[in-house]
Amino acid sequence: MAMILDGKAVAKSIEASLTERVAKIIQKGGVQPILATILVGNDPASETYVKMKGNACRRVGMDSRRIDLPQATTTRELLNIIAQLNNDTAVAGILLQHPVPDHIDERACFDAIALRKDVDGVTCWGFGRMAMGEPAFGSATPAGIMTLLDHYQVALEGKQAVVVGRSPILGKPMAMMLLNRNATVTICHSRTQGLADIVRRADIVVGAVGKPQFIKGDWVKPGAVVVDAGFHPGNVGDIDLPAIVDNCAAYTPVPGGVGPMTISTLISQTVAAAE
Ligand code: NAP
């Protein structure tokens, strides 16, 4: 029977320790740390994610400041708001919810976030430092996945890890984090040839494709550890989990696997920034 990598339970226990740390920050400095969240436009899924992040702040005793901007916001306007938040000493961390509308230069806006406030780990500078093994806030979703794998003591060193997806916030930093832990990493993407056979070699598979149940059950080697970062309507991820649960060693459920770990990592990094 496969082990469930229970992100919901691990995130809950992390939150308990964060609550104590936040109380100490408030005791020492007299102010509640704030996570500023910026949402541009009104994508319903993004609205839900921002709301969940704000709720998580309040659960651990922090505050969150929501900045909701209209769809027509320009890159310049967004850069101005980020500059204000960088200079606001009450704000410990800044989250710019991805994706922003197409006409905005998302990379320029991510990179305008001050490194010390980049609690979602989206800047090039933070990515570079993380990749080089220097202290930096990791991109929240892959960093949360690493915390989850470590919690369950999944062995990484020398293992074949296959990451399907190479996005700046997920696949690429995921691959670097696994590489830094001495896994042998293969990164796959939309132009990869022979994808199923590559995935079949993996001891650890990370699905970060953004397509419902794209990775099929018979692509996964028996005994592999399976991480599904995807989330789609109908509570399915990027991997056909029902087809692999009887054969794999461990897997992240959808929901309740990677999602809660993403939020707890964001909150945890905000607490660290405030400290
Ligand atoms: P993304 O930016 O759309 O990236 C998808 C990646 O998958 C790209 O690198 C793309 O390759 C690759 N891909 C697309 N079609 C492929 C194919 N046929 N074969 C192999 N690779 C293919 O998505 P993302 O932001 O990384 O998100 C990925 C998934 O994670 C989504 O389901 C999203 O909902 C989920 N997610 C979850 C959380 C969470 O907190 N739980 C956070 C972020 C994302 P190219 O680079 O070649 O286009």
C-alpha cells in the first residue's frame, strides 16, 4: 500500500510552530508582521488562492494587506505599487499572484520585489542564489514539495528524479532543488521526445504540466515516489493518481498534497522575513 504524503497534515503542524514564532515577533517589536498580496484582474482561481493565503496569515497571528488591482493595470502602475511596498517597513513580505494579465511584464514586476521581501521566491536573483546553494527564499511550491519529501524522509541522493514542466515558478526551481540534494535530475517539457519512457526511469516523478491527468499510470515505475503539483476542477492533478496508487511507494494526494504545502511555505518564509 502506497504511503500518502499528507501535505495537509504537515502544513498544519508547521502552522502550529509558526504561531509561536509570530507571537514572539509581536512581543519583541510590538507590531504584527504583514504579508502584502497583489492580485491583478479577477481570475476566480487566483482570487481563491489569494484569499486562502490571507486566511493562513491570520491563522498564525500575522496580518495580510490585500491590494486588488483592475485588469487594465499597466506594468508601470504595478511597478510603482511594488516600490511602495518595498519601502513600507510594516510589510514583511510581498506576494504578486501569478499569472498577471498578458499585457503586464510579469518578469519585470517579479524582479522589482526586494530580495528580502521575496517570500514567494519569484525573483531571478532569489532563484540564482537558491540554485547556487546560497540562502534565499525558495519558490513556494517546489520548496513546499521539498519540505514534504523531507518530512517523510524520502531519499533523494543518487535517485533518478524526473520533473515534467519547466516553468519559472515550479518546474525549473524544483529541478534545481532536487539537484542541490544530489538527485540525478531530468527536466521534461513540451518538446521532450519519448516522455513516457523518460518518466518510466524515475525513482521520483514530479508532475508540473498544467494538464489534467496528463501523466498516465503506466508511465510510472512500480515503487516510485509520485508528486503531483497540478490542481484542476474535479479534484484531479497532472497525474492519473487512481492508476498509480496501488503500485507506487508514495504519492501526494490531490487535493491535500502540494497545495497546502505551498501556502505553508509562503507563510513560513514571511515569518522568516519578519524575524
Ligand atoms: P505552466 O507555466 O503552464 O508550465 C507548464 C509546463 O509544462 C511548461 O514547462 C510546459 O513546457 C510543460 N508542458 C506542457 N505541455 C507538455 C507536454 N505535452 N509534455 C511535456 N511537458 C509539457 O504551469 P505551472 O505554473 O508550472 O503549473 C503547473 C501545474 O502546477 C498546474 O497544474 C498548476 O495548477 C499547478 N500549480 C500548483 C500550485 C500549488 O500551489 N498547488 C502552484 C503553482 C502551480 P514548455 O515550457 O515547453 O511550454
